[in-house]
Amino acid sequence: MIRGSRRHGLTAAVGLLAAVLLTVTGQGVATAAPAPAGTVALRVIGINDFHGNLEPPAGSSGRVVLADGTTVDAGGAAYLATHLAQLRAAVTDSVFVGQGDLIGASPLASALFHDEPTIALFRMLGMRTSAAGNHEFDEGYAELLRMQKGGCHPVDGCQFRPTFPGTGFPYLAANVTLKQSQIPAMLPTWVSQVQGVPVGYIGMPLEGTPGIVAAAGIKNLTFGAEIAAANRYADVLDRLGVKTIVLLVHQGDGVEANNPPDACGIVPGAGREIAAGVSPKIDVVFAGHSHQQFDCMVNDPAGNPRPYIQAAAFGRMLSVVDLTIDRKTRDVVRSATVATNHVVTRTVTPDPAAQALVDDARTKAAPIGNRPVGTITADIVRAAAPSGESPLGNLIADSQLEQTAAATAQIAFMNPGGVRADLTFPSSTAGEGNGVVSYAEAFTVQPFGNVMTTLTLTGAQLKTVLEQQWQPTVTRMLAPSQGFTYTYGPTLPVGSRVTNMALGGTPIAPDTSYRVSVNNFLADGGDGFAGFTAGTDRTGGVVDLDAFTAYLTAHPNVAPPATNRITVAG
């Protein structure tokens, strides 16, 4: 709940809303059947968690499993542009929106240029608004404002193109306020018109953003509860005569195994709580963040169903919701709403303009990206084993331990959220299929540029950290470096699950001090691991990506590490 000068913030928001009431949605080609008399048809097309994937994503990140069990290759900006154009052409009126994490944690072709190529893509595609996701804040609030308003990077300048005009659309953050004044840090809503009928969009990142991004860049911001913010601005829109309201929220849920694109096999969590709890004035909930695919109908607090939908990640799908709006009431005819997830297959003709943008970014990044940094003998994946650790997470932890040896590191841990892609064999680009890993591929695995930090923890403090892997709404298993082992009991009480910690076979002693290496995000308590902040004698080290590439170079033909460092008690 936002506290402080809320009345002042609300007054400012009303002024902002009034100023944008005259904006108009993008239009498609009229090929669909006309809407029933007295109604207006609007197609809302949403995308979430693109993460700068201009090129078709590789491995499992570039595939979709369909309802019949078949798998199709999906994603890639040029294919996305073609599918988007086709979806628009099938209706008279459409609008293209985002649910956050369009940028951040991006492959090298976008990240090398501070994601300006991805912003250029969505500007080209006519995006009208997007929620800010947690990754939009990766480089801080000031950089997010630059993404929106344009201008060259304050340090690196304009490296992708001579100028940078910005998004051309507003990022929305209805639950984010400035700490000192409690006024909105960004626009909370955006309003368009379709054939004279206003349509409102409320957008926001997840409330937990401060726990999963670097603290320095958002130190002056407050992130409030999603439901409270959505309801507050739904009321504002309603008072302004906007009755059709769409929520773009960067929060979602996990799904059951092999959930098809248009099934509702969610594991109910924070996302569904929002979808079911926000005001009945909201007609559809577009979700993000969890990188899953689902298409649900969830009852609002008044008992009326509305779509709750998310389209996986990396540009593999688009969420499409067709709304029928009553001209007289200006509200959605809920019974006529149709929602589906549209797979971005690679069987269509790539859009030439989008392909040219992708080629430009790839060419400019190639001198750095194509440099070989190591070799692997097989796929090294980030998917978790039954123990919770992953082969790639373990490999990264091993690299961090070795590359912080000068700081007397004895143990290293890698957080799973920082491992962004698999290392695949034999599809590596630099090695033309022979297992050579390029710098671009290593960058895609570890794109954040965190700095290694080595600190001292007692054995008791180390156990406290490991107990923090089981959090109220999520489990985050840290990947340990080779030589460190422990057992946990999944049915034991939270806070008492970890036993048998050992280093090189020697039991960890509660009062003995150990040197532990982690990235600075973890060292500062990120991902809910507040226990690391108790560490003393902090020593800074190399950038985590540099540690990873140095390790790969020093160890040719790396095989997938075994996932036997964590034991699950029976």
C-alpha cells in the first residue's frame, strides 16, 4: 500500500490522464466481420518478456510445445513483425502493448547498445504502451527514463545509431512512486480511443522488484502493492468516463508440465491473486514475468469472468484478446471476449524492415560477439535437476570460485535467475557446430555485468543463507561450487531444512569462518538472500561474465558438470 502524500499523487495522475485522453489506437486493415450493431471491436495484442531477443532464440528458449505434443521453432523479431502484421490485418482496430521486460537480460546484439536496437524494433512495430517490468530497471530509473524520452547514453553515447529517439510510447508504472513526494514516478495509465470510445490501460511492475534488481538504481523509488494500485487507477479512469480497462501487469504464475499455449494449467500464485483480486472495472489482465504460457478465464470480485493471459517469453508468442465494446455503456461485453495465444512460428516470410534492423545490430556487435572463448562437449543446460541445482549453474559457480582464488575464496554460489540461457552443442555460432562457445553466447548466459564479491561468513551464517532458498512464494536454489555439499529435507520446517554441510568432505563448523564468492547482486541481499549482507571483509573482483569466459578459455572441452552437490533427503 502506498503511503504519504497519496492525495497529491492522485491529483497529479488525474491531470496526466486528462492530457492523454486524446491519443488514438493504431489501426489495422478491415478484413474481419463487422462488430454487431451498437458495438465496437478492438483487438489487443500483447507481448511480455521479450528480453531483447532480436534473433531467433536458440535451444528450448526458441521452441513451443503445442497441444498435440508437437514442437515448433518460434521467435525472432523479423518473424514477430510478420505475425503482428497479419493479426492486425484481420481486424479493423487493434492496439499493440507490452507487459514488461521488453529489454534487460538481453543477448549481446541488443545489450551491447543498451537495448536501443530493441526499443527501435518496438517503435517500428507501433507499440502504443507497455508496463515497466523489473528488468526495465536493470540500469536504474534514470536509464529507463532515457529509454522512453530518448537521447544518447550519458557515458557510452549513441553507439547503435547516430541518435536515439526513445520508445515513442509511454512506459507505465502505476505502483511506483518517488520516495520523497510519493507522486507517480512514471505515467500510471494510458488512454486511447477506438471509434470514439475510450479504452484505458493500467500498467505496472511487480511489487517485489526491489528484491530482484540492483538497489542503487532504484533507491529513490517505492514499489507498492499491485492490486491496490490497479484498483485506485481503475477508479480514476472510471470517473473520467473510461469504462473499458485493460491491466498490463508484470507478474504471472508457474504452470503444470507441458501446458499448451491456450490451456489454463497454472499453479495459482501471485499472478492469479492479482487477476482475481483487482477491481471488476478491469476487463482483461495481461500478465508477464514468469515466462510461462497460459490462457485462463478468472472470475473478478463480482463473479464475472475475464481473461488472464501470458505468452511465454523471448518473442515466441503474442497474446491476442478480442474485445467487443458496447457503444452506449462504453464497457466490454464480457460474454463476447475471445482470448488466445498466437505462436510466432518461423514458417512465415520474415519482415524485411525488421530483418534489416536485426542484421544491423548483429553486424555491429559481431567483432566482439563472434570471438571464441571456449569449447564444450555437449549441451550445458540451466534446467534444474531434482536436487534443484543445474549443470550450467554449477559450471558458473565453479568459474566464480576459480576466478576469485586470489581473494581466498573457498565456496561460490550462483543464483538461478542470473543464468539466462543454455550453452548449446552443436549449434554454437562461432564454432560452426563444433562446440566452440562465442563471447555472444557466453554473454547471453550471463548478461547482467555483475561484479564478483568475496566475503566472510561463519558456518552458521552460511546455513542461514541456504535456508533462505525457500521463500514464501518461490524456491530459489543456489548452485554451489564443486567441493561444497549439503543435504536438505523438503518436508522439514522452513528454516530447518539444511543439514550435513561439508567442504571437501569436512563438515562445516558453525563458528568457523569461510570465504564465499557471489555476484554483487547476491552480496547485497538480492533475490531474498539477506543472509549474504552479514558477510564481512568484502573484496571486489572481476565482472562475472569475465570470470565465466576466462574459465571456459582455461578449460577446453568443458563437459556438463554433475548435479550431485545437493542431496535431497528421502
